[in-house]
Amino acid sequence: MCKVPYITKEDLREKAERWLENLPHRKRWSGSIEARKSALLVVDMQNYFMDPKSHAYLPAADVIIDNVNYLVELFVQMGGKIIYTRTIQDTAPSSTMIQWWKSSPVTEGEMAEIVDKVTVKGPVVTKPTYSSFYRTDLDSHLEGIENIFICGVMTDMCCETACRDAFVRDHRTFFLADGTATSSEKIHLSSLISICHGLAEVLLCKEVEQRLR
């Protein structure tokens, strides 16, 4: 997969605002969004995706770290919950992840750890696939949670899957356009278009504080 640095720290906000302007069917959840009934799901900000030495390195992932850390601190201040995920793949030959990607899987070790530059202030859920819910204990951390805000990597895979899984479990979902990243701008925008159509309120990180009040 070709991975390109389609955003920089200097142009991320401008590009994200333009993405949102061009999204069809953009919707907002009605009613109040209470911080104490909300969780921030930080998806797979691992060395596997953040380290330039990794074959899975995403150049755009480093650009969103400041926004991810901003969201973490915001949820701490406002009394929301913060949950992190990391992927450790099932290496059995029958695993569809192994069959599909045919490359070095992420296994337990340094590459599986959350990158040091990301602030960790909550439980870390380990998952074997794209899904944050399948074969994990995530549901046990979401008791009393109505709203899930999603950031991390990759936009179109683990983040979008988390969004779909949360939506069908009757959580109101919020997806951070400038708090997620993937391999290219085309794929990122394609995922945002799909998500805003039927799954989540797509918004910017700077808008979250206002939504939680």
C-alpha cells in the first residue's frame, strides 16, 4: 500500500475544514451531549503505525498526535472517559488478517505499544482485528456511556470499524476528521463521506468542547 504524507501540522486545520465543507449528508446528533456519558476512543496509536522503521508506518499519523493529546486533556478536564486500543494480531494461518495482508503482523512487543508521544490516561484494550469490540472487553468499559468520540488510525479500517460497531450498539458516534489518519487523502475523505452518510457526526477537534457543553 502506498502511504503518502497528505497532511502537515501547518495545513491540517485548513484541509480538514475543506473536507467538512465538501461532505454530503453531514448531520448532527440532537439533544445534549453530556461529557460524563461520553468516551473518547483512541484507536491504535501504536509504534507499528508511528515508527518510520515499520513497514506499516503512516506519515500522516504523526501529524494528528497534537490533536489526539488535546482531546485526551479535554476529556480529562470535562469528566469524560478515555479508552485506548491497540492491535495485536492473531497469527494463526486461519486468521483472515494474516491471509489478507501477507505481511509481518503486529505481535506483542515494542511495536505493539502505544507511541510515547501520545498521552495515556485510561485503560488500554487489546484487539486482534479491526474491530474494537470483537473479542475484547471494551463493552465492560462503556457502562453508562451514550456517546463515543473516535480518533486514531487508520481512518478507513480500525477507526471506521469502531464507528460502525459502536453505532449498531446504540452509542451516538462522533468522528474526528482532523483526529484520524490513514494512508492517503483520497482514502481518508472517502471514509469520511461514508461515515457522515449513515454512521456518525463528523466534526473537528476544536468543535468537541462546544458539543460537550
